[in-house]
Amino acid sequence: MGSGRRRIVWLAVSAALASGALVPVGRSAAAQMLPSSGCVNDAPAKPTPHPIGPADMLPKEFRLELPYPRLLPVPEPAPHKTPVRIPSQQPPTKKKRCIDPCPDLTDHKKPKPSGATGSLGSLAAPKITFKLKPIDIPYPVPNPHPPIVPPPPAAVNPGFDRAPQASAPRPPRVRSVRWVSTLTGKGSTSRTDKRWQVMGTDLGIMWESKPGQIAVAFGDTFGNGFKPPGANGGDWRSNVIGFSSDRDLGNGMSIDTMVQDSRCHAVQVVDSRHINFYELTTIPTSGFAIGDRQFMTYMSVRMWGMVPGVWWTNYGGLAYSDDGGSTWTRDPHLRWDNVFGTSQFQVSSMVPDGDYVYMFGTPNSRYGSVGLARARQTEVLNKTSYQYWHDGRWIPSRDANAASVLFGGPTGELSVRFNADTGLWEMTYLDIVRSAIVLRTARTPQGVWSQPVDLVHSGDGAQLYGGFIHPWSRGNDLYFTLSQWSTYNVSLMRARVY
């Protein structure tokens, strides 16, 4: 079988597993239709056939939107919001895992169809309605009650250091990749739709938040009204975060708790203005911990582009949490502004190692190349302490574009870690030209990085992206999360890498 057919077959089998239509050999017949949650009530409903009549040929209503411009003043700096939090709901017992904890919030019955569907009666003329749709033109205005902003840290001079590259390791060999479980949405291992109203989401960025615990950050998240494909629906949150203590990844990854603001509801943890052409959303890009403090890199997205894989950011920033990831502060001084849409470190992956935190970053969108910077762990919130890798040296600079290119793009959504088992750095990212999530390795952060190898290929229109490494991957097993636009949810994957 050719490689192209193998990829398409693999994707078809993976989709069937995710939906519960297929199961690995060895499961009992009674469990064959169960999704990752193991709950019968999460299995996909069987379609109800009905006869097709003339009334099915025409829509009941034509809705026409009439756009018009509207000026929208935006207070700067952003008003302070007091975060609302409640204790996170604990995982259910095995006996109660399939009981919906908040049916009043999540179990909405679909209305019965009205009209003459399926009948042979006369056709009714469609109803035509008009709706005004404002197109906001945002502009900043002074906030009459600005929040108190602390002064920036005192400037330091980190100096220059040698940083030669090591020889590139041989490209890793990927022997097999398989779908493990559905991590989010309907039928997911932890039933995120029922427990936290996380019905559609993506990314799944992971880091060890403390010994024995993994933090998992997701991107734009939707609740009731979500309907794939793509990001849509009600109860939009730019980001949510959960925690997992599950080490038995071969059977799927369970999420123990998520940060909540109300019953059965995951809260947005990093603020966003939610204003198009200003700050539409704030998307996490990586996370790490230093002592008891949690850090999360994020991108402030100004707007999504018309071309797939293209968006415009205001800046790449860093947020931190001192209460275990419950509330987060966007550091007002640690930002890499996006000048003319070409600045580096808009989409970043930060990794602590030794005395330093290394920052790998790309410009906005998925077509740029990778640059590298670092700061001492004790100075990670001081932008003047950062050094940029430039032609074999670590140099201080006010211009992030001073960083040399580690390797050419296109690169999207980096995930980087140091693998203590092999002594190699590992990086996964989406190569939109190859239509694949790829893997590279290196002996040092600055490389030379190996040639890329495919982890997962998109096949024919599978719309895969993400690819974030689980920190507890060990030996030859590389576990990673994978997002898919067609389902707009996240799966856990397992690769065997040698």
C-alpha cells in the first residue's frame, strides 16, 4: 500500500475510533460502540430516517444581514476585573462517571422540527428577514479609572556569551503512530462537555505544574450551541485550563479538574478584550513552572486572516499565576510587540533547563521561521535580561529580530522539551506545506536541528494541527495532543520514536 493510501486509511480509522464506530481488536462486543468516556449515553445517536418531501427542498427562512460601520471606544488600559472562582469539582467515582453532573446546564433537548417536512403537501414561500449587523471600528480612549500598573523591573545587562552549535543528530525514526483517546468534547475520556461545558476546543498545551500534576491549557473554547466543524457556538472562552495526574497514558489521559467560576463551567483564565481588529482573543502557546509560580506564554490576536493559517497579533506575552493556575496576571511589561506584522516571538514555546529558560518563537501565523532567546530563571519577567541567539553567540538586544534563524519555515504551533532519557531536545510543529506535524531533535537548544520527520500527515483534508508533547512521555513513547478542525476537539496520540 502506498504511503498516501496508508495515511488516508490511518486517518479514517482514527476518526472512526474517535467517534466510537470502531474499537481496537480485543474489546468485547458489548463495548464496541463506546466512546473514550466508556459511557453508553455518550455514544453518537443513530440518525432517524424520514421521507423526503417537497418541503425539504426549500429553506423555511432566508436571513439577510445588512452590515454597517460602528465606532467602538475601547478603554485603555483595560479595566480591572475581579476574578470569580469556585472550588473545582473533583472527579466522579467509577460508579457515577456516566451520570451527567449538571443536566440542567448541558442536556438540552433539540426542538422537534415544524412544518411539512416529509409530506407531499403544498410548498410554502420562504420567510425573508433582515438583520442589521454592526462592523465595529475600535479606537482607544483613556480609562478614567485605570488599574495600578507596577513599574518595570530595573534594566540589566546580560552581556554576551558563546553558544556554538553541535552537530545535528540523525533524524528520529517514527515506527508507528496511533490514536489513544478523545481528550475533549462529547464522548471524551473525562466528559469535558458534561463536567465543564467544554464542548469544542483545541490545542491542549501541557507542562508539569508540580510533581505529580500536569497542567493542560486549551485555546478558544465553546459550550452550548457548538456544532462542528470549526470554532463556533455560545459561551466563548479564549482559554481554559485543567489538571491531570494520570500516568497511565496508554489508556487515555483523564483530566481531574478544571479551573471553574460556577457549577460545571470552566472559566477563561487569561483575560481577553474579545474585540475584532483590536484584541479578538488571547491564545496560550506554552507553559512552564518555576517553583510555585506558573507561567504561560500567549499571543494577543488582533484578527484572524482570510487565508488559512494566517492571523495578526498585537504581541506575544507572558502571564503568571501564584495560586496554582487559578488566576493569572498578564505581565504588562514582558511583551514582544508585533511591528508591521513581522516580529519574532509572537508564537512561543518556553522551556526551563538548568539556570535558564529558553524561548523558541516564530512570527504570527504558520509560515515563519524559528528564533531562539533565553533568560535566567531568576530574571524571566525582566525583558532586558533576555539574550538572543545570533550566529553562535548569546547577545542582548532590544530588537527580537536580532535572533538568527534556527531553521527555515514554515513552522506553526511549536512544542519543545528536553528529553532527559535521550539527552536530546525535541520539537514538534505544524509544517503547513508538508501538511504534516513533524518532529526534529537537537543536542543543544541552538541546534543544529535534525531534518524533520512526519509524525502525523493530514492526508486528504483532515485539517490536523497542534501537536503538543506530553511531559511524561518516556522511553520510545512520545505522547502528544492533536487538534482537528473538522471536529474542533483534541485527541491524545502515541508515537513510537527511535
